[in-house]
Amino acid sequence: MVQTPNKPATKLPPSKHQFAEVIHRLEAGGAMIPDTPENLMQIIAIWKAYAVPMDFYWRDLLYIAERVFLNPLPFFKYFLPQEYLDLQNHYAGDGADLRIWRGTGSVHPELLEFMEKGETGKMPRLFHHLWHDRINMEFAEECMRAMLWHRGLYVPTNQFDPYLDSDEYKANADRAIKAYFKKDPFMLALHKAFPEMFLEQCRQMSYYSNLGLFWEVMAPVFFEVSDLYDEGKITTVPEAMNFLVNGIFAIAGRPIYHHVYIDGEKYEIIPKSKGFTWLYEAALPYVEAVFYRTSPFRGTKSYNAQAKEVPDDQKDFHYGVLYADKFPVGTAGIPPTLLAQDMLHFLPPYLMNFYKQRCRGEDDILNQIGVTFQRSMYCVTSAVIQALRTALLYPLDDPNPKHLKANRAFFESQIDRFCRPEYGMKYAAKLNNIQTSDYR
């Protein structure tokens, strides 16, 4: 379990970092976001609202990776079959491998109710889909594409990406591709003429599986921390953050794999035996690609790199949720308005009442959801930072001043990412904004 000191370490002189208050808070076992009842209420509520559509995201991502696969016209890829609605989460339900949430292992009841009625009322799923009265999987796919595009993160610790370029992966993918198109001579001929085309599509499917397996864990984690808050057992921001940290370590070793099912036969494109794990091959790349980097939203940023309007190197991209301006422009990318629309359906009543009493009430509720979500993701990022410090460095109450100095250097290097002047990063980062309740 992660231990939280009662007060900041006093063996070091005060930090001279421009975000010294945040550094000291991290050294005391806290998060980048201040520990206030209002902040706690917001982050817990939005985690719950996020977890419900996430319960659809992970199921549909796995369905696409395992069943839809290389369908050239995947019109029904967002229509989850009953098999995947009943699919038991490995971290919830009576049959869980490790039970994190005390609730059901099948699809969440609130999600099922929304899928049946939506906002417009009960009607065939096709009408809900065409009316866009549904869970917006486009957001989930945008996150997947961010991970795919920012490949190579945390290599060599992350071995998932190098494996996608290995001869073994290519052979496994080739077998699955040929099996999938065995009744379609035209597609087989196309694969023979342009083998890299379907291979790259297969890599994308592997990332569908990667992200689906990642979110399968996060949904029950968010459900459980919400229940604990409702029961009065989570009372501070550090307690909420440390619940995530402990969850990260509890399931760090869960396998990341990609299996495809074709005519009842399983094809292991990425076998479980490769030993790829949730923390190094999914969680860390996800945080880096989605929280920090992603890509400039088309229509708000020019893609003219020669004019220095976007960074020359992908490692300098800063368009993730930690940097985003929250304007509801109806996009899957940044800002993630489609996610805000999904979360709107599942807001706890106490958060909805909170929104009604400030700003423009329900008239700007997507903006308010976006800002709350941003606050909550700074808390999630804090959990990742604390988990890395726990894994790589020293306890927060270590009596050795050299060890505390190493911890501080680590924390300062993490916060420095929000202070870089290049490409306006320090102005885009919202670390300073979330220090006050006035940011709304």
C-alpha cells in the first residue's frame, strides 16, 4: 500500500521551482490538484460519469479487434452483440480474477438503460445510431489512434511496439489476414500485391485490443472509488489518488494481447505468452499519448510545421487533455466534446446540482464537464507520477536526505513539462489554472 506522510518532508530546503507549492504537495503524498472538498467531489463524480461509457468503450474496442477485424465496411462495428454485453469484466463481478469493484461483471445497468432509451426514447438501435443518440465510440478510437501514431513510447521497457515490427508478429498477422479473406479472392490478391496495407490495419487492431484491455481495468477502479466516496470512506484528494496508485500496482502485470476469432477459430496475433503487461505496454503509453501529446485538432491549429506552428518532433506535442482548451466544438479529438456528451448522461445528481448553481447553469454544461474532467485527469496523472516514483525511487518519508533530493528532482522534472516555453506549452498547460476554483 502507498503510505501518505502527514506533512511535507522537512529535511530539504524549500523548492525554488515556479510551482514549488505543487512540488511540496507531491512530496507530502498529495496530487497536483489541491485537496479541497469541492475538488474531491468533482473528480469522484466525473470518474463515475466516465466509467459508465468506458464500460462500453472497452467492450466495443475488444469486439472490433477480435471480431470486426479487417472488415472493409464496418458499418455495424458500434453495434455490440449480446456476447460482449455479457462479457465478464476480469476485475468486477463474482467471477473476477481480482475483484476491484463490488458490482456486476457484465455491462453496467445505467449503460444498458441508456442504450435502450437514449435521450429520444426507446427505438431500434439503428435509429439511435443514425440520430447520434448513442455512446460516441469516435472518442475511444481517437485515443487509440493517438497511441498508434505516437508509437515507441517507453521503449525498451515497453516491448509491445517493437513486437509489432517483428517477423513473428508479421507471420501471425499474415495467417489471420489470409484466414479472414479466405473466401474473398480479390482481397487475398490485394493482400499479396500490397502486404503492408493489411499489416498496418492489423497493427491498428492490436491497438484496439491494447486500449480495450487497459480500460477494462479502469472502469471498475472508477466505479469502486465512487462507491467508497458515497460511503464516506474516501474523504480527501490524496486518498482518491492513492486508491488509483494501489490499483495500478495491483493489476500492473495483467496480460496485454490480441486474439482474433474467425469462423470459430482463435488466431493469436499477440499471444499472452509474450508477457506484455498492463502497466508498461498499455497504461504508461496511454498516459503519454493521450494526456500529454495526442495531435492538433483539425480546424483550430495549422499543420504547417515549417512555420513552427506545430512541433518538429512528436515528443514535443502538447495537445492532450492536460493542455486542452475546453470549447464544445463537437469533436472526437481535443477538446473531447464527444466524451463530455457521453458523460453528461451519467453525472451523479450532486455534480449536476453543482453545475446548475454556477456559470450559465445547464447552458454551458459541456464546458463545465470538460473543465472538471481536466481537473480529474491531473489527479490521475498525479497517481501515475506517484506510482513511478514508488517504483523507481524512494519512499516519501525516507530519512536519507539524498533520497529525498532524488525524489524532488523527479517531481520537478515531471512538473517542468508544463513550464516549457517552446510552442507556447507553458501557456497551454492548465496546471496553474487548476490551482484555483475560479477556473471553470
